[in-house]
Amino acid sequence: MILLSDPRVAAVPATDDGDPLVDLRDVPDLRLDARAADPAGAYARVRLGVAERLLAAQRALPDGLCLLVIEGYRPYQAQLEIFTGYREELRGLHPDWSAERLHRETTKFVSPVEVAPHSTGGAVDLTLCTDDGLELDMGTAVDATPEASRNACFTAAPSIGDTARRHRRILVSALSGAGLVNYPTEWWHWSYGDRYWALMTGAPHTRYGPL
């Protein structure tokens, strides 16, 4: 399992091809949830290439199922606050951890700001729902931490039930088939064009840099 703290992620050359941000509130074929909404509407924005791939993944889903997008672009300051907050939570729970382990365990849930996929506009957090908006059982809530879920948030977690496992397989098949990559400690997190995507797919550089 390659974490976002791995030096190989930061070593990927960063370029930006200028692909614009699009507002998913203007894309009627995709469902957008408001639980992560911010006053500036950043949560609803992703790069055009991501939006196109989400639409392709949507078309690949079985009849009656839909993607439910929760968060896309996340500005630098918001990313930093989430990272710092979770790191301090873990520090309080595990005062015996070394600084290196604390950093590594933090990155199982939230990316360091210097390589954060969300801050490029290339990442989305999402889940599955029915046509009438009922969210499917995915084994944990979106944004369940490794600490609180006992690693059930890991995409391939063996501890979840059969129904949730089947739903995760559907999600993985549709999104990976559309060219996105998953962060394996978060079943809901998928990205395209960022450093993690480049490393996992063998691309020579990113498509998207921080915004």
C-alpha cells in the first residue's frame, strides 16, 4: 500500500495543463451532495477531465445506481486544517508514537498539503446511491477515520459485510474503468491528474498542479 507520505509521491514532477475547473452544480447528470458545502462553492468544483470521467463512470453503473459526489476541490488552508486537526487527534490518542509514525498514520486519512490531490481539483470524495437518493451500504460512512473504523474504511477491508463489499466492487469497477485511481485507505476517495494518480499509473508527470 503506497501512502501519500511516500517520498515517491512528492517526487513526481508537477505540471499543469490548464484544464479548467467546472462546477458540478451545472452538470445535471451527476448528483452532488451538500454535506461538505462551503460558502465559496469549492466543494462542487473539479477539473474538466475529472468531470468527464465521472460521467463515464456514471454510465458504467448498473441500472438504478448513481454516483453521489460529496467534495471536489479543497483549498490549501482547508486541507491544512484537516491535516493538522487529525494529526493532533492521533497525537492525543497515541502519545508514544514517534513523529515519523504520527505523520504516516495521519496520511492514511488526510494528505499532506504539499501533495494533496483535492487541492489540484483532481480528486473527489463520493459514494453510491439509488435513483431516488438513498445511499448504499458501503461498510463505513464517508470520511470514517482508520482509527475510529478500525481500518474498515480501507477499500479492501476484510471486516465489512458482504453487501458493502459488493457495493465497493461496483464503485471500484466503474471509477477505475473510467481512469480514476483510488487511495486505498479511503474507499470514497478517487483522483485523476494529480501526483498520486501519476505514480500509480506510471504517468511521467501530473496533469494538474495545486490551485
